[in-house]
Amino acid sequence: MVLRFLLFAILAFVLWRLLWSGLKGMLEGMGYQPPGGKGQSVGLVRDPVCGTFVLPSRALTSGTGANTRYFCSEKCREDYSHGHSHSHRSNTEETRKKYGE
């Protein structure tokens, strides 16, 4: 009798977890976010010289307002300001091909 109750309790718990995880997945798929849940994702910006994605808070910048450009390094910022972005970009693409990235 006790064994039967224990097995029933375990089965009920497993079914509850399956149903809850399925319902939770459907709600998250529809865009629902529980209050106090996970935070918003962080948007990344792309370096116009080498194409690396960086966090805006950690990127080097040039310009202001709508003309703000974000850079991964001082070299990329200098290349962009001097108009030599093409040579750095081709070098980066060659490096990526060489190392299979």
C-alpha cells in the first residue's frame, strides 16, 4: 500500500514537471517573459572596418549622435579615420580564411 502510494507520488511529480516545462516553453515561445525573469538581451554593434561585433559599452567610438561609429580596437578606429579601412578588411579576411574562421 505504501509502495503504491510512493510510486503514484513519483509518477504525479514527473507528469507535473513534464506538463509545466512544456507549458513554460510554449509561453516563452509566444514571447511571454515572467516578471523579474531573465533580462533583456544586449544589442551588439559591428565594427565598420573589420566586421567584429562588440558591446557598445566596451567599444571605442568615433562621431556623435546618428554618426557614431563603434570600433573593436584603436587600430580599427585609426584605419577608419584615415580612410584605410579596405586594406585592414582584406587583411582580416585573409587571416580568417587562413585559420578557417
